[in-house]
Amino acid sequence: MFIEHLPPESHTMTALRNGLTPEQITAQADKGEPEKAPWSQQEQLLAAAVDAIRRMEWTLICLNTDKKSKRPDPPEPMRRPGAGPRKKKAQLTEKSADRLLQLLQGGAA
């Protein structure tokens, strides 16, 4: 098939990659074959370098921020083919915290 030989950065390959459903992304990630991903090894290495620079910048900001100040959230890694966006962590609300405390103290479920 001619499409398979297009460069990963081509419009067609980008459209195909961006059109994947979450189920297809999960299936690709489960296969664990990055060499068959729509990105070349060079692109994967570049993405890893960008992620490392973002983490170093975040670390530097955190080290130079007052302890009483709110620190920024850690950077999101670049999205790679076969990997969905990172899921947000659930926030503990005051109501949930009260309920958890009640359960830990022997309250009825």
C-alpha cells in the first residue's frame, strides 16, 4: 500500500494518527511495538529530549520558588503515537474528605 511508505510527518499520516479512537490508541499501546509507530526513531528521540528539557525547566522553577508559594504542575509529556492523553487525577473535595474520614473512623458505608 502506498500510504505505508509516506513519511510520518506527512499530512495524510498525521490525519490518520489524529483520527484514532481511544480504543485504537489503547490497542497500539498494548502491542508495545514503538518501531512500528507512525513516528520515526528520530522523532521519538526528539520528543524525549523536549520532555527532559521541560522537566528540567519545571525543576528549576520549583527549586527557585518560595516554599509558601504554589508550585506549578509538572509538565505534560509530548503526546506520542499509541499513547492517549494523561488522565487527570481526581481532586479530593471537602465532602469526599469528610466521607473518607467518617469511613476510616468506623462509620457505616
